[in-house]
Amino acid sequence: MSLKKKNTIFLSIVAVAFALLYWTGTFAKGPIQHTGLGRSPVLSPDGKELLFPYDKNGESALYTAPASGGKAELLLEPKTMDSYVHPAYSPDGTKLLYIKEYKVEGKPYNQLMMYDMLKKKSQPLQDIDHYISEAVFGPDGKQVYYTEAKSYQNNTNGDGMFAKDFDIYQMNLDTYETKQLTKRKLFSLSGLQMTSEGKYLLFSLYNGENLVQRMNLETKKVETITPEPEYKSAAQDGPNIGSPALSPDGTRIAFSDVASKNDRGTYQYEVFTMKVSGENVQQVTKFKEHVTEPVFFPNGKELLVTVDQNFAGRRPDYEYWRISTDGKDRKEIIIELPEE
């Protein structure tokens, strides 16, 4: 069956489900959800533009703004009850990968999409009934690497389902052929990035413990990147490393980990850097909040970080900051959203 026909059938089922949920009041009087800047902003290849999700009552659209701050412009807006998240630029900045998120009767779906910045047109890269969490371009812009879950499990509180059994896949954009690169069925898999020469894939995972690993695409050999023994995390069970980010020259990794606890015992996450060997761990931020999602600027001397000022609250309150890698200089990126 063709991709178009399969999507048409699936969309018909989704439309009926939405209609039933709406008229029974499931959507009519739901709880007020997050409104504000979203998580996982990215930088354009030249570092001059910021691309980020903006949430409005739980639905996310994608906006652009100067990396120094200023007026934002709407780039992509969902037409239905969807969210657009996890954007990723192509190396030449002409295309964009993003994830289209939605739920049907508590079951989440994530569709991989690609937007052509010149033609101003989106196209799906996979069927609508997949769960793809993240995707990145290869250095030549002709290959896409993505993380996909193949099964679901019910939430313990009875509120819907969550995806699991993640692996890494590769897609050729000329033929749209895909191949599976790993067979690990991981509980979670995120932070997917590629080195500039295309030799390694970097990612973080949880499969009983939080780890940062990199895979050699030629040999398929995987190695775990562990901070030097002298590094002491404030997490109860040792390092809780997440959100790894590669420096432009591929020699350093920025990551988020627990640096301290507040008076109520809530973990406070900061951003650190280390060599890819795990040596020379340095704390960069000192916000005493929840700092995550570091992204290196092309000069390798600055980081874009996301700060959640309400980590222990019911809804996040994200801010974007630009900070030097030595932690001495920092500035909030103030963004003006267009009026509706």
C-alpha cells in the first residue's frame, strides 16, 4: 500500500477519534497546558538565527529569531491539534527536519517531516503511524539519522501510553530507503548528533542508567563516554548525564547534570563541558535552576542553553541564554513574539 493511501486511511481514523473526543467533552474542558518558549531550540549553521518551538496551551509552532534576541517570525504552525518540535537544520541551512507530535486516545505518534526553506513546503519522510523522537542530517545533507520506537507500554497511572524500544535508523533522501543501525531496544534514546566528518553518532540513553555514547558508523562499534574519576555528580546514584552536545571541532562535549540540591531537596541541573575522552570536566553555568539542552555556537566559544525557572512546578518556564564556555559571560536572549 502506498504511503499516501496509508496516511489517508490513518488520518480518517484520527479525524473520527478527534470528533468523538471533542463531542464527549474530552478536549472541550481539558486542563490549561504550558504556554511559552519550548524546549530544544537550535541554531542555524552560521549561528545567526535561533529556531525554537513556542507552546500555546500544549500545542507547539516553530519560530525563528535573531540569535542575539529580538523579533520572532512564525515559520511553521500546526493546522490541527498537533505540535511541531525537535527542529534540525541541514548543513547548508536550506532544509529543516522536525517532528509532528499528536495523540489519539492516549497513544502518542511522532511523524518525521522535512521543510524546504526555499520552496516553503513540508513533506513527510515516514508514515503517519510511527514514533520518531529525533532526527539529524548527515554532513552531506543527503542522509538522515533518526531514533524510532517500535512498541508502547501503558503508563502506570493509567493516563495513556508511552513509546519504548528505541533504535537508530538511517534514511537516504535520494531513494527514501531506510536501514536499521542498532538493535538494542532501548528504553529511551535522545540527544542524537553527528560529528562534522560523519564518522561518529553521539547520543544519550537510559537503560537502567543514564549514559552518553558514540557509535562509529563504519565499524558500528559503540563506546561509552564517562567523565573522569575526579568528577563528582550531586545526583544520588552517580552522574545523571543528559543533553550531550558536540563542539564544532568534535573535541569537546557539553552536557547537563545535577550540580546541587535546593532547600527542598530538588535537583538543580547545570551545564558542564569535557573532552570526548571524559577528561577536564568544567562547570559552565551556575543558575541553580534546571539548565539543559546546550548547543555550541559555530565559534565553539559560546553555548546556547535552556533554563527552566519552574522545574519543580506543574508547568515549565523556559528561558534561553547565551553563555561563554568559560562561564564568565552570560546574557538572556529576549524574544518578542508577534501579536496575534
